[in-house]
Amino acid sequence: MPEGSYLLGKSLQESGLHDLDINVLTLYRGSKVIPNPKASRVLEAGDKLLCFGKLESMRTLIPPKTIENRSPLIAPLP
């Protein structure tokens, strides 16, 4: 979870991920690994989530800046 995300400070239940058909399988917090986190677990900055669900729904969670950085540079053909 990047700093400033709308999901920070919300529990997994409040985040609405379940409504988007996204299942959180594992929560990585620092050096801790939390498999099958409870719905009451609150998300913090720096958390990483391993999710399973619809690809289009999960793409909405990626910040636009990250998507721009991952886009390949296309050079014109000679």
C-alpha cells in the first residue's frame, strides 16, 4: 500500500475488496507474513497484499504513476 492510498487505515472488510471479488490470501507487513488475514485487520502504509480475483478489478488498485513507470518505451522502426 503506497502512502496516501484510499485503503490506508481501513480494515479489509471496510476496504470493499470482497465486493470487488478480490480475496486477500497473504498480507506482508515488514518482516511479518500473515496468511489468511482476518477481515478486521487494518491496512497500513508499506503493506503488501497477495490477492486472487478478477484481473480488471485488481488493476484498479495499482496507482497510475506505477502503471506509467512500467510502460515500455516504444521506439520507431527504421
